[in-house]
Amino acid sequence: QVQLVESGGGLVQPGGSLRLSCVASGTWYGSDAMGWYRQAPGKQRELVALVTKSGIINYANSVKGRFTISRDNAKNTMYLQMNSLKPEDTAVYYCNLRLLVVGTNYWGQGTQVTVSS
């Protein structure tokens, strides 16, 4: 059983920064991708950024140049450094682990990020 625990959310003013962390525990095998998704009230969950175990990275166009995703495979931990935050970044941010061969998805409980003055 895989568990994901996010931390680092909070309230920040526009232009500020936050760093999210996601720690994965449990056992899994094979290629995987870890990612951050977000869901704002009344909207669908959307991909923010993802990073594969081999280091391939993708970002949503809306966060390119502002957010940086990284992972420490030895610690089973993923990070999202968010800079130049905007009110439209306000959402619940979810950590995801996807096993690429079998297609299994695991989700964290989510952490709230609120960007407001």
C-alpha cells in the first residue's frame, strides 16, 4: 500500500512563494511519475507539473517559469517550489504517484494554497 502525504500549503500574498512537499511511503515497483495536480472551487482537477523517476519533467503552461518541480528518489519525496504566486493559483494541491506500467494512481489528501492580499 502506497501513501502520499503533502505539506507546505498556506496563505500567501500575490507575488509570494511557497514550497510544497510530498512524501511517499510504502512499496512499489517499476517506472513511475510523480506529479502535482490542483483543483480550484467549481473547476476540474488539472495537472500542474510532473516528474518521472528518470527525471523527465512537464509543466502546465500556466506555471512555466514560476514553478519548479523536483524529486529526491532516495527519500521518496517530491517538491514544488512556487514563486510569483497569483490569485488564480489558489486551489487544493494534490500529490500523485502513477505507476506507468500498470496505470495505478495514488493520491494524497491535498493541501490548500490560497493567494490573496
